[in-house]
Amino acid sequence: MKKLLLILLISLYSPLFSQQNLTLCDEDSLAVFSYTTDAGTPGIYFWSIDGGVQVIDGPTYQVVWGLYGEGWHTLTVNFQDDLGCEAEPVSINVNVDICATTTMWAPNCFTPNGDESNNVWKPIGTNYFDEYFFIVNRWGNMIFESRDLNVGWDGSYSGKMCQDGVYIYYLQWKDWDGRLKSTHGHITLLK
């Protein structure tokens, strides 16, 4: 029996790669990636991921890599023509990297009364950078600003404790992908 030549093409990129690196973020986790091959003759295509169950799916196979988890995976296609001749299997190694999710949260109340509990107001986040926040009073005067989430507001302005009441914060940061994000809200100061 003669051997057939089978070439795997990655339809999202350019032809003939032996490996592919993917970084999937939240919005990409269910993205469908299409892989196409053509033996040039009628037959049956057998696709498998990581040597698992083979699927007869035709010359194009679609994969949602986010369902397989982080790490290296091997996508393999085997072909058998109508006369029973088999092509050498063709494989591609795919490295799936799940990107870090950026989170940001800002408390809405704090009590700077010196009791060692909840004395400083500051946002809390993960996987962020270039953070900046400021706080204004009810007349719109800036009374505090910081470029470091570890440096929060202690409830004072110009060395004096502010009155109980509602203040407004504005917070901006860049997420893991460098996209600028922002939020604002109210802070209640209670002594």
C-alpha cells in the first residue's frame, strides 16, 4: 500500500505549524479554533486530542481549547482513503495559557477611629498595574490621591480628621492586557 501525504493547516494562522501558543482570557475561553487538512482524495479523517477518543469529523475539526485547560495538548489527525490506504498521522502541539483575570473591589465604608480595625480606606485588587485613585468631598474638592493601592486614605485632610459623611472616589487601573479600566462610587466615613 502506498502512503498518502497529509498536511495540517491552521485556518486561523498561516499554514503548517508544529506548535501553536494560545493565551485565552475570559472572553476567549469559549472561542472556537478551526483546523483543516485535505488529503486530496476521498476518505475518512480521524481527529484526536491528547491521544483520547478519535472523532470522525471530516477535513475540518473545531476545538474549544478553553475546555481542555491550561498546558500542552496534542491535536492529531489520521486519514484513511476509500481504498484503505493510510496517511502518516499529523500532529500539532498547542500550548494553552489562561491569562490572569484582573479584579478590583472598593469598600463603601470605613471607620478611622483608631481602634486598629478598618482605619484606612483603600481599593483591593489582583493582577492590575498603573493604579490611581482620588477622593473628593461633597463640594468636589480633592482631599486625597494615591498611585499605590497599598497607600490608602486614613480619613484626614491637611492633617485634620474629616467629618463623618459621604465622600466620592474615582479609581482607574490597567488590566493584565493593558486595557484602561475605571470605576467610581461612594465612601461613608464613620468614626
